[in-house]
Amino acid sequence: MSKTPRWIEQHIGDGLWEVEFSSWKYFHDYVRQEMLDYAHYVWRGQRDSAWRLESSLDRLLRAKPPSHRPRLATSHLHNFKYAVRGRRGANPSRIEDENEWWALGQHHGLATPLLDWTESPFVALYFAFEKPQKPTSGKRAVWALNPSTKKNQELREAHKGEGRPPLLEVVRPHQDENARLVSQSGLFTRAPLGMTVDGWIQQHFSGDRSGVLLKLVFPEKERGECLRTLNKMNINHITLFPDLYGAGQHCNKTLEIDKY
């Protein structure tokens, strides 16, 4: 009787590969055997494997006419800057860069063009499984992205005219106002407005068979065992969210999951 493979790799096309796992428990084997030498990859967990890599701002603007979205995004950030006056504590650091403003907003619930990633594959696995709501697809996902700047350099050099070049930016904020970002080994990507990260990859890596973007898919089963194991690795809400919110969510997990 043949043994069920731990994972099956499939080339989806245009820089994208999908890896389907028979169980979350083989994720450690995959990272150790396939990804250990590729330290430049960044990772993101999502509750549903059917979801695109779409920012919260794009979801919010989806119903708006495409021609209106750039103006609305600019107005949205301006409103945030105005709304936070006097609310950043005494002697707040000066923020000049637009992406730093978006990063501050991301931390405080603002819809932004940024998408959260982490340098830790196991932190990403935690975020894929931590919500109790079952995915409509029946599967959860961890994405792995090679944030190579070579394609961005080509696009920057070819860009003519006004507006932002159509880059997939990697944003590593320098501000000291987000302890969660440090605890999660976090960073962000920013795709052009109205475009998902996976859509950007497939557009700009047409015919490419390299693994620019990997979609690792896991069955919904054994969620509790996955989170209990990660908790033993000290990956939980109390370490990833070093604040009262994290403490509360960790206690909720202890109540929800037996022997957590």
C-alpha cells in the first residue's frame, strides 16, 4: 500500500508554485529540507487558501471606480495624519516617508495598501491557524515570497511620466511605535493600488518557473494540535503581541484549546 506523500508540489505558472501538504506537521520538514538555504524569503499566513494577497485598502476601495481610487487613497492617508494629531504621545518622532505613515496606520487598524509578512515561517503558520473560524475552502495557507529587487529596478528604470512606478515594494519601518512588528519579525509589502501581490508576480514573471511566490496549502484538520505545538515553541499571542491585547487573546486560546 503506497504511503501518502507529505507534500505535492505543482507549478501554477508565472513565478507561482503551490505546495499541498497532507498535514501541517510536515511543514517543519519542508522548511528544513527545502527552504533552509533561502533566508531571503518572507512569509505570510492566511486563514483561507482561497484568499488572494490583497491589502485592506484595496478591499475597501473595491466598489469604487478604478479612476477614483488613487485620489481616495491620498485623501484617506491625509485624513489619518490629521486624525492622529496629539494622539502619538509626548515628543513623537517625525515621520517624513509615506510608507512609514501607512505602517503606523496599519498598526492601529487603518485600511492601508500594505500587507503584513514575517521573516519566520512558523509565525506565519501560527497566523494561518490561529483563528477558529473554518475556511470556506476547507484549507489554510502560508505564502512564501522572494522579495527580489531586480524586477523592481527594471520597472523603475523603464518608468516614464508621473505617478508611482508599478513596484512591489518591501517596507521595513524604522519607527519605534510598533512593538508587535519587532516581536513578529515583521515587515510589509506594498503592491500598486488595485493589484494583489500574487497578481503582480504573475504579471511580471510571465513564463518564469522559479519559485518567486510559493503557496503552501494545509488541510483544516488538527488545528488545535498545530497551535499547541507552536505554543510549546513559544509562538503564541502573548509573545507576538506584547501588550494587553496579546495577553487577553492568549488566555482565550487557553480556554478554547484543551491542554494549550
